[in-house]
Amino acid sequence: MTHDDESPPVGSLTAYEQMQASPEFAELRRRFRRFVFPVTAFFLAWYFTYVLLSVFAPGFMGTKVFGNINIGLLMGLGQFVTTFAITFWYARWAGREFDPKADELGARLDGEREH
């Protein structure tokens, strides 16, 4: 009786499960969470601050900074700037810190699956 990769013998771990249980994978997950969770929390706080100020402090948001440009408009445009900045930051971080390690683990997994 042979077993394919989709249905491992009962009581054994698949290559994917072994990789998921490895210290290297746990470290990769920790690195990801240490970057993504704080950045996400910052962005959500910034976004909800903008929304709440728009709803509950329209006078403040309508304060003119120069010409017809007010605080609300600047903060709204700041949302776009922040989104692009976070995306750029994440792409650089992932390319430098995360992707090489993930690729290493993926290559190791592929090597184990060939045997």
C-alpha cells in the first residue's frame, strides 16, 4: 500500500505540518507579527482618529490652514500618503527580512517533498 502526499499515514506528520512545527517557522511567524501587528494598530488608530474627528469635531476639521485647505482635507490626504508609505515600508522590509527566510524554508520543504 502506498501513500501519496495528500493522505499521510495515520499518526505521522506531513512535511507541511513538520515545517509548521519547526523553530524556524515559528521565528518567521514571530518576525511577521512583530512587524505587521504594530503597523496595523498604528494605521487603524490613525484612521479611526480621522473618522472620529470628522464626525465629532467638524469645527476642528474645518479649520483653514491656508486658502481653502483645511485640517480635514490634509488629514484625508494624509491617509493616502500613510497607506502608500506603509506599503513601501512593508515591501522593503519583506524583501530584506522576511522573504529570504520564507524562500529558504520553502526550498527546504520542496526538497523534502521530492524524497
